[in-house]
Amino acid sequence: MDAPAAFRRQLLDAIPRLRRYARSLVFDMPQADDLVQNTLERALTHWHQFDQRRDMLVWLLSIAHNAHLDTRRRESRITVTDPEELQRTQDQQGGDPGTDVGLRLDLLAALRRLQPEQREPLLLVCVEQLTYAEVAEVMHIPVGTVMSRVCRARAALRQFLDGGAHVGAPTLRRVV
Amino acid sequence: MTMDGEPIDDNLLSAWVDGELAGAERTADRERVEAWLREHPEDAARVQQWAADAEALRAFAGPADAEPVPDALQRAVWRRNGGPPRWALAASAAGLLLLGGLIGGALVWQSQQRATLTSEQTAALAAGTAAGWVERAAYAHSVFVPEPRHPVEVKAQEEHLSRWLTNRIKLPVKLFDLHEQGFELVGGRLLPDGPGKSAQLMYQDAQGQRVTVYLRKPEDGTDAAFRYEQHGELGLFYWVEAGAGYALVGALPKERLLAMAQAIYKQGPVMPGAASAASGGAAPRGSSP
């Protein structure tokens, strides 16, 4: 049976937030839109599994999360993320004298350096304003794990930011 | 004045920043965190920094609707077997067919004199009043049960049947198990019920005999008694329980229908506390004619 129009309209309404989330997962706009498209297709195929009493966005985010993991698993055989490379990128960007642009780049570089397992819950909570319980649903992990990952993510993010901003401040360097 | 006893773990401080301790059930944790932060300025500064970082991330991500949705994604939403116009057309066509079926079926039913309605009942039926719902259940039964190939709108195999009906009639629609009585679920359909909606579930036994269960949200103050009525060869058990009106319709001996009605009654959505009474095997009240 084909997905009803009302369901499709709900999908359409969710796209902007889905895109923002996708970008935080892949950091690349065309790739992020591919992920959104993949998510929409999966949602349409499984529309009858959606319980209307649930939050549509949380359901879609969890589909996007799974789709992203599938892609990463496929791609992990080809590309390897090199932390040194990311560090170099950050150092280059950190050297930029521009103030606002520099700040944004710092934040972006720090985010990129976070482990995806930590970055995702942090952004779901801070940007998408999901509760820990909703993040747990999206990522299929226990609420307690969400709590500790968010906490570790924000500590690491702060460390990266401090490290980038105050090059000469050894006390604020990585301690872990 | 300090109570340095229990150091607070960072997880809890972080959860506090995210508003996770705002609920009443976390009051103790929240107060503990807030007392701690008052007495530990270093932690308070750290927590403040975390909150500022969260704000920076939000600003960094920007508003979700900052730019229009690309055409490619809009198209993706409407893809597969056509978009809303075709769907809407199909739905309205189905509605017309259903209406035609109801009128046609009702005429056939009356001409066959399976049941007789008084003019009052017919009027109640037409007006869609509460008093008419049992008759509507009987009508719906007579219209769809003779259909050899398309007796239901959604087949039992489709797992969303119960959810779909539940969402439409705003009642928990359970797919009752009548295997013990020898009946298997065929499927269900959505029906107009006066100003509201109702659901019909159809069951069939090995001999092809069919019964239907009609479910609707009852009007306030509707009689909750368990009743039996005979309309020609059709027997009807109906009752109101836990905010749902049930009518079981079938051309079966009263004892067999009663056994099924009891099975449904026991499986129906039971209010908390009533569970033991319902599963205790007590026959529904007032089951004598």
C-alpha cells in the first residue's frame, strides 16, 4: 500500500531539521542531502511501521542514524579517518587571524575531532534539543550511555577549543 | 556551611545543563547539583562554559529552516506510485464506492428480509444517533459479509491494521483472537458512524461462516449493559466497556455468539484494576435475553 498524503506532508515538514542533523553527521552538504534522501526513501518504504502516537522527527532521526551507520560501515573499508590530518586542518584553521570566521572554524575543527559516537548525542541534545531519552531512541543506546557520552563530548570539545584558542596555555591542554 | 560529603559526578552536572534534572522526579538530584554549584565556583564556571558551548553549537548550526528545501528532496517525498492527487482521488473514489456499497447492500438486505427495522430505528440510523449504532453495526455486517473477494479494506496480514484503526477511531483497536471459537481474522475496515467513525473487524471459520465486530467510541452516558438482540437470523451482542462500544454480529446460534462475545470481552482493553475481574471467567452481565 502506498504511503498516505498526510504522512508525506509530515515528512516534508521534517526535512529542514533532518538536513541540519545530517550535516552534523557528515559535514558535507551534498553528502548530507544524499543521507536525507536515503532517509526519506526508507521512511516511505516503512511508513506503515510508524506509530502516529510517536514523534515523527525522532523516528526519522533514528532512520537517518541507521542509514548513516550503514554508509560508514561500507565506506570504512575504503577511507580511513586520520586524526593527525584533522589536527593539521585544525592547526591551519586555528592560524587564521579572522575573528568570527576563526571562531566558527575552531568550533568546526573541534567538532570534527570529536569521536562520532560522542559528537552525535552532543549535537542531538544541544542543537536538536532532544531529551536524553529521545537520543537513546535515535541511537539505540541506553539513556545512561547518552548521559556519559554527552558529558565526555562536551569535556573533549572544550579541551579542543581551549587548546586551539590558547596555544601557549599548557594547563588547558589535554589532560585525559 | 559547606557539605563537601558527596562529590558530584560530571555526568550529573552535564545532565543538569541539559535540563534533564528539571522533572519533579529528579528534584533531589537537582537540588544537590545546585547546592554543589553554589559552593564550588570552579565547577560553576565549568558548567557555565558548557552551557555557553551548547549555545555556540546552536548558533553554529543555525536555524533549520534557513534555506528552502531542495527540489530533489521534495520530489523524493512524493515519489513512488504517484503523489497526493492520485492518492486523494483514489480515496474519494473509495469513499463513493463505499457509500454505494452501503446503500446497495442495505437494499439487498432489506429485500431479503434478513432483519426488520422499525421506522424509528431507520430514522435513528439515518440521523446517525447513538441509538442507531447497533443497527449500523448490523447493516455494516450485512453489507460486507456477503462479499466473496473484497470483504475487508485491510487484510489481517498487514500489521498496521490495528494501528491504523486505532488512530482513526481514537480507540485502542485490538485484533481479538477467536481461534478457540474456530474463527480467524480476515481483516478490517473503517466505516462512517453517524458523525464519527467506527471500525469493523471480520472473522471467518473453516466453513466460511463470518462474524463481525463493530467498534466505536460511545457517546457520554451510554448504557454499559451487556445486551443481546435478534435481527432476523442475525444475532447481536453489544456492550460498552472502558470507553469503547462493541457489537458482535453473526448469523450464529446465540450460545456460539456468546462464547465469542465473552472471549472479546476478556481480551478487550481492560481498565487497570478490572483485569482480575475480567480474567476471572465471569460471564458478562445481563446475558439472558
